[in-house]
Amino acid sequence: MQGMGLYQIYEKQWLPASAETLWDFVATPRNLARITPPRMGFQIQTPDLPPVMHSGMIIAYRVRPLPGWTTTWVTRISEIIPGEYFVDEQILGPYRFWHHEHRLTPGDGGTWMEDRVSYIPPLGILGDLAQHLLIRGQLQEIFEYRKKAMEALFPHP
């Protein structure tokens, strides 16, 4: 989706695990590092992070979106339906706007995991250029890594 610098990425993956099992994994913020490419230098900064996410929860990270550039990223869990759905939104970070929906839907003897990210890059027209040259490819690479990591954690029997 394009228009006024708003972009979307949609990913869908089937895993041979129950929605309850997958929810236990994705609702544990510390597990995010296990499915993020190591080159991103992902580190949770929030002290005393609760073991399970809840609505309104604030999570601060350090990430390295580009070699040599590390930044702080702060998100809030703005919506949550336990076992089914949650949204994280950037409140401080590299994007002008970031809204990420995560949905789990039982089906086909396992669970469908869907991600929909809506975002606006920083820097106006330069951000739109960076979107085409760098950002979209990098986000797709992160989701490809995540798909493989989830398949390794929840393998087909």
C-alpha cells in the first residue's frame, strides 16, 4: 500500500502448533530476540520487564537498523486479545509511524500466524527514497529470518 508515504507489509505463516503454544511464545517479550536477525543487535532495555505482555505495556529496545547506527526503539502494546491478537506501536524510534498487528488463527491442524505492519519512514521524501532502496528489503529480510526461526522452533512433525 502506498500513498503519502504510508507503506504496509503483510506476512502469513502456518505452523504445526496450537494457537495456545504459539501465544505463550509470542506474548513473552524476551522471545523476540530469538526470532530477530543477530546483525540487528537487538537488546531489550526495559528493567524488570514482566514475563508476559499486557495492554499498555512499554518495551524499550536497542536495535542496529544499519551497520554502525544503533538507536533506541520504544513500543507500547496498544491492543491485546490474549491467545489471538496484539498490536505494538512505536512511541519513540526510527519511524514516523509504526503499527504492527500480530494475529494467531487456528486452522489446517495448526495455527496461522499473520503480521501486518503499517509504517511511515522518517525524513519525508528522503524516507520514501530509503523505503525503495533499503527499508522494504530490510523488513522483508527480517520477516524471512523470523519465518525460518519460527519453523526451527516449531518444526513439522
